[in-house]
Amino acid sequence: MSPAIGFRVWRIDEMLTGPRLASPHRYAAWLPGLPLKAECKDEAGGRALANPHRKQPGVAPPLEVCTCGIYAYHEADGMVEALTSRLVGGAVLAWGRLTIHQEGFRAEFALPLALCYQQTLIAGSTVIPLARLADVYGLPVIEASHIGVFAAEFGESYLPPAEPSDDWTARLGTSVRRVFGSWLPG
């Protein structure tokens, strides 16, 4: 399996050693130049000893039965919608165990590929911290509408096929086109 590309948001954690990318929901700082490894933790941030796979030696997160793993969207649009003046976005390269979902995936390992900005937020408070983060991590900063093309050079998208519609009118329209299409030339 080739590495997966994904898109996610981070909060900026101002540490004594400089700004760091951090999970917006948990304390998990991404160290410059090093991949982040997923750990199974409970909601309070401690190790989740109650999860079934925590008791199995050699079983790494993420698993379907748990919420652990490093989260990323399949497409940049989901990440762009989540951007705010307090969150930065970017592309990641993910590998190891992957749990694929309709909107994104959870990974065992991930490494940032690039940071991005949204034109509407450029005048906001993320411009200077984004430049500092890019310097600390040695990452390019790319406009959000172009980050998908950039990331595609490094891995594959594991976006699952679209789920069939429960809308009977859409199914009927497809059936009618199929039937009439075989009767009508051209």
C-alpha cells in the first residue's frame, strides 16, 4: 500500500522552543522533521486502557472499534472549511495502519508535507505565525486551492467510491436513461 495523502488542521502551540503544530482537540505536538505516531488515548488524554486493542500486544492504532489515530480529510475542501483565524491547514503524508472512512482516514503515522492559507484569511492573524511555522518545519506554504495538486506528488488518495443514493428519484432517472438510451440512437 502506497502512502496516503490527506489534509488536516492544526492549532499553533507556542512553546518555549518556538511555535509547534498541535492537534486542535488533544495535546499532541508534531515535532519538526519527525513523523507523529498514533497512540490510543481516552477522552481525557490518558492512555485508553479500556479499548480492546490496548490489551493486545503488537496491535497498533487505529482500529475500526476505536477513535484513535491521526485524522485527515481525503480532500482539501474539508480542511479548508475547517480553517479559522486560530487554525492552520496543510497536507500530510500518512502510512502504516490506515482506517478509511467516507470523509477521511485515521493513520498510524503522519508527517506534514505543506502548510496552506486561504485567501480570505490572509489578512487575519495566521499570516505571521504561518510563516514562522513554515520556517521551523522547513515546509512550503501554498494557497489552499493548490495544495491538493502539490500533495498528489507524494502519495495516493484513498477516497472510497461514492455511496449509492437512497434517493429513489435518482435511481429512477438512471434506470430511465439506461432503458431509453438503448432504444434511441446516438
